Amino acid sequence: MRATQRAVKRKPDWRVERAFWRTGAEFVAGVDEVGRGPLAGPVVAAAVILPRRPSGEVSRAGWIGRLRDSKQLTPAEREALAPFIAEQAIWGLGIVSAQVVDQINILQATRLAMRRAVAALPQAPDALIIDGREVVEGPITQRAEVKGDARCASVAAASIIAKVTRDRLMCALDERFPGYGLAEHKGYATPDHREALRRLGYSTIHRLSFAPVRAAVR
């Protein structure tokens, strides 16, 4: 395949979910987070329990068959899938502010966001599949899956919900904190964002514990 050709989007499967189902774990939640790297805004995690038998007019071959790691999808594709996940899946969100990130560090903030997402599920999960190498404190059976958002359908769904939620939050914050370009770069350390920090200084949603923020405003 030529380097100029678009990479094929990996399709996540159900192998990990099925392994849990065979043990009697009926409600298996995928967990993922977004927002570790940005200089501004919250960390957002989502936990999603996908329906084993999707209902409605759109079948498993429809919206569930289109699930991918959120990073492999365009904003429009994520926005198109999010309503199906929200309507037919069981899901919860965990959000941790920039101020808390500064207080407890980004690793602990990520873990806290995941715990909050799992706690927010209206149905208690029997098992968790967590993207990466993290664990969620507590007695729930769980499995950490490296690149889980590309490999596991429920984790892919969680990655989409987390990404869409955070992107919307950053667009709303752009209206409250104009001049930084938050709607465009979503708080990441782009050259335009760094320049805005040097010009405007930091805001209350910037992570002061992150070196680029401190360096930009000296």
C-alpha cells in the first residue's frame, strides 16, 4: 500500500466482551479517557455498556458496526455515532477539572475521571475493559487492554463518548475564554495556543502544573 493512501480503520471486535460474558458477567463496560495532554480544560472519561442485542431501526451492522477508535474518526463521524451510543447503550461520564489536575497530577486525575465514569453508570457493571494499562480502584473484575479503543467495541464506544463530550465542552469554553482558539485546538499545545498564552496569559481553565503553561507566561 502506498504511503499516500489513507490507512484502513481497524474494526474493533467483541472477543474480550465475549470472554467476560462466558464467565457470567452480563454487563461489561468499556472505559476510556481523553484529555491527558492538553494545556487547558478537563480530563473526561466515559464508561459504556453496549447492548448485546441492539434495538430500533439501526441494527448491529449499522451503528455498532461503524464503531472505531475515536482518533480514527472524523469529528463528523464521531458526532454521527454519539447519539446512537447515548440512546441505546448504558453509559456514564467522569469529568475532572484543570484545577483538580493541578492539585493531584494528571495521572491521578485520569484515574479519578475513570472512577467517576464507572460510578455514574446507571447499571452497575459486572466487569470492565479499560483502555491502556490503567485500573479502576474497587472490587469490579477488570482487564486493561493496550489499544483497547481500537480492539474492543465497548472501549471504542467509550472513546467516542469521551471525545465528543470533551470537544463540546471546549467549544463552550471557547466562548467564555475567547482569544485562545480553544474550539479549534481543544486545549492542546499547538503553536497558536502557545502564542495566545504568551499574549494573554493563562486563564482559570489552564493547567498551571504543565510546564508549557508556566513557560509561556514567565
